[in-house]
Amino acid sequence: MNSINFVLLGDHGIAAELGKKGTATDIAIFDRKTSDSVYTWTAPVMFPEKVQSLMQAVNIAEYGLLNVATLDKYLGEQIIALDSAGISEGFVLHSYSVDRDKLKAALKTTALSGYQFLDSVEDLKAEMSKLKPKGREGPVIIPVDHAFDVKGVGTVALGVVRQGEVKVYDELFLTPSMKPVLVKSIQMHDDPVQSSASPARVGLAIKGVTADDIARGDIICAKDAVSIATDKIDVKFAKSPFFKGDVLDSQMFMLSLGMQIRPAKVRNVGEGLLQISVEKPLAYQKGQTCVLLKPDNQGTRIIGKGEVQ
């Protein structure tokens, strides 16, 4: 069974035409199953109020979908978010009031420059059917976007298999806390399965932790699949050209790393390298992209991106 994961940005009104609404908090998940594929769309329904939700939503997906109703600064932030996450394949729909040439110009110098412009949801569905899953091999890594306790089942964690394959009875770890967990069962689109490979979206019934032990962005993974930073990481950083301020020593930001969001303080150490101090441990992979956010900024709240060293 193929798995295709989208982030839906802009006007979320088309979500109900694409799939059935499932889990919903500050981000909402919609999904649809065909004979050979499961499609999911994640919408950051609390954006623009919460830029953190935007960054978490884009880190769930492999493909982008922009449904543009107006050209404004919030569309700009969504474009920057997709560009920062490197989501270079996707589609664009827009209302009749939006100037297509201006919209194309806004995407031209970003990772979104190759997005396909479509005229209707029906066209979108036809093009989506041609897509291939973007799986990654390696030790299993599953970032958790939601977790809850179910009577008679126990703890359930929802997320996309970012890398590798998960199997029933796998003995894994919840990171960054490094608590051992046992996979009791796996579901895909409410159907029980014995295993799921990247990039499947799964629900895992797990033993060893409760939902209270799990924060969004925590990772269920094989031992040594990720590294743990307990206090700081070094990042090769590039400020966004749309952020007009300076990134000064001891300034406070929010660090977005995968779906993990942490308060962070920066220190410039030269040659574009930042040392970023965090208050709580982080799980990461070397070379992973991270983003600095400033939620209270009056302009763009996405300050820039970097690569973990």
C-alpha cells in the first residue's frame, strides 16, 4: 500500500473534498484510501496565530499543496516554511482574484518554483494519483504528532514513518527521553497491519510509556538512529532575506527541528556557525535542517534555517 503525505496550506476549505477529517488539534489530519494508496493532508488550522503549528505541519509531509486565496504576508510565511523544509514537489491552486503571474514570481526563487499550477480540485486528484511515495531506508524513525491513551488498548502514538520499517513486537525507544517501548500493534487507515515502511502514516499501540510521557515531535526509533543533544547544538545558519533584523548573541528564539519546538538562545561563533542552547534535550540527525522562529516578530516570524553539524 502506497502512502502519499501532503501539507495543505493557504485556504483549508478544500480539505473536506480531498479526504475524511481525522485527528484534529492545532493541526488537522485528513485522509483518503484508494485501491492502492493512502493519501493524507495535514493542515495547520491554528496558523497564522501559531507559526509553530505551521512548521510542525510542513515537517509531516513530503509533498506541498498551496490553495491561495490572497497574496499577503501570511502566504509569504507559508512559502518560506515549505522552502525551509525543502518540500520541492507539489501543486498550487488559487482563486480567480489572485494574479497567477505575481504568485509564480513569489515562488520563483524558492524550492516551490517547480510546483504545478492546477485549475480545479478534480485536476488535483488526477495529478495526485500519479505521485510516488518518498520513502527512506535505514533504522526506523517515527516522529510523533499526536499521542493519547485508549481504554482497552493503552497508549497510541500517531506519526509518519520517516525512515525504515516498523514491525509488530519491535523493541524501540522514545527519544529524546530514551525510554524503551514495545510496539504491540500497528494500524494504517484504521486497518491492522504487521509492518509499515516509510513513508506510511501509522497508529502504533505501544507499551512502556503513557501519552503524558510523549510530546509532539518526540521520536520512536531504533537504538542509535538519532543523536541526543542535552544542552546545545551547532548549526550552519543562513538568515532569511525576508527577516530584516539581526541574529544577536543571547537573543531568545524558538528552534524548530523536525516537529520539535524548543525555546533557544543563540551565540555566533563565526563563519555562519551558530551555537544554539536549548532548555530541554533534542533528538536530531547530523545534517538535519532546523529553523529559527520569533513568534512575536511583527514581520516574518521565520528568521532563517540551518544545518545541524
